[in-house]
Amino acid sequence: MDSGTHFVMGIALSGLALADPVVASHSMTYTAVIAGTIIGSQAPDVDTVLKLRNNAVYIRHHRGITHSLPAVVLWPILITAALSFIIPDANVLHVWLWTFLAVALHVFVDIFNAYGTQAIRPFSKKWVALGVINTFDPIIFTLHCLGILLWAFGANPVWTFSIMYLVIFCYYILRFAIQRAVKKAVHNTIQDEEYVIVAPTMRFFHWRIAAKSKTHYYVGRAYGRSVNIYDKFEIKPIPKTPVVEAALKDINLDAFVSFSPLYHWEISELENGLTEVRLIDLRYRSDNRYPFVAVAQLNDDNEIITSYTGWIFTEDKLQKKLQIGASN
């Protein structure tokens, strides 16, 4: 989920924590729990700072080790230790329990996004992405804001947030049911698909579709059970040439391939004499473009002159990024 939703989830958990008699009866413990749930709800996303280094490192590691099973255990210990130093009178066990719940909830809800997490590390580095809830879901965010507002105006936080989470639980079940219906509609449309990604959008009934058959990739959108296929690409193995092999070893393309399960490739000769290898993720079609790409430009000696991976919504911006990379 996005940082804003994680933040309101942390506040909601601090209200729900009043169901704990130890927390409710001890002001210092409750103060520490408020801090623990809010910080814990944000802690796994500390790896966002990797973006300051470069997109390749960010793509490869975001929602990786910081969302793993060891991290779910370690984050609450670190946060509780820090809070115990600041608020020594707080009950350490109960601060840890609610902080642990905040961290675990953060990682758990991220599994339901299309991006997913490596939540089962160290047992597997597989990305777990159920793809039923958009990274920002306006319904979930609004329900949390409404619950917090009711609490601010005097409503019982335990009952308020208990009912809210029951409603959200039912909402998740509904989203799974709709996704299943969309997948069935995709099967009825394509029929020979081997692999289908049905990803949510911010609109309740709108879903992105990327599918693979033995011969083609399909990209489209679904509105309810109505499926529209916008693009169809013939599947061709990427050539095993020296220029391609050199390009795929580049940090940007290597990170892209490790993350993207469905992509189309293009190889072109540029006017400046360079060869460009472009990989295009098919999952994020928007306004007739595919904004998530990886590009490498090589000279005649198969040396990388410039490369880039990330979200680019215009060709002009992509070229500017590549020019910056070439000058570094």
C-alpha cells in the first residue's frame, strides 16, 4: 500500500490497542504504543531510500529484505527498544506486541497489491503478489479516515475500528470474487492463455490485463466481465547475440528482468551508430503507452554507453534520462 494508507492504518491500530487492558490503563504504555504502531506501520518501507541511489537497486530490493519474515520480527524489537529508552515506564511486552502487529499488518496488506513483496524470505525470494488491491485503494483509505474522524468526535475506538476492519475484510473477499470473474472473462476471450495477470486500478470495476499464450502476449483492460484487448504481440525469443548478452548484463536491464514476468523487447539501430535494446513491461499500459521500461544503448564494441530503467511517460523524458546517463 502507499505511505498514506500505512500511516492511517497505524493510527487505527493505536485506537484498537485500547482493547488491551494494560495499554488502556497505563498512559505511558499507551503513548509508546501510539508511537510503535505508527512507526511500525511505516518501518518496512525504509528501503524507499534506495531510490536515491538508482532505480535499478530500488527495483531489485524494494519490498524485499525489509518485508521478509526476519524483518517482521526484527523491526518490532528495534522500535520497542528505542521507545523503551525514550519512555522507560512503558510496558515493554505490550508495546512490542502492538508494534509487531503494525509491522506484520504492513507486510500482509502489501501482499495483496500487484507489486507484491518477498514476504517468505529467507525460504524463497519469490515475489508474492495477489493483485486484488491497488497500491492506493480509495475505499480502504476513506474507511480509515472515517474511522479516525469518528474517534476524534468521541466514538469508541475499539468498536469503531473493529467494525471497520470487518467491513474491509468483506471488501477483500469481494475483490477476490471480482478478480476471479475477470480471469474467467479473460479465458473466454483469449481461450488459449497459459498465464494471466489481472491487476487492480483505483477504479473499483477497472482491471489491467496482461496475458500470455503459446504464441502471443495480450494486453487489455476489463470493466467487470467485459474484456477489451488493446495490443497483441507475437512472442519471439530475444536473440542470443553479443550485443543482447552484453545489454542484459547491465544493472538496469538485469534488475528489470528480475522483476518483470511479462515483457516485450525491441532492438533498433540508432542514427548515432549505437544499438538500442529496449525491454517493455506489459503490465502497466496507460494512455496508449507502456511507461515501465529498461533501455540500454551500446556501441560497436558492445560497451554500454548509457542505460536506464524506471517509469517514463514520454519519449522525450526517456531520452533526457539516457543523455544524463551517457554523460556520467
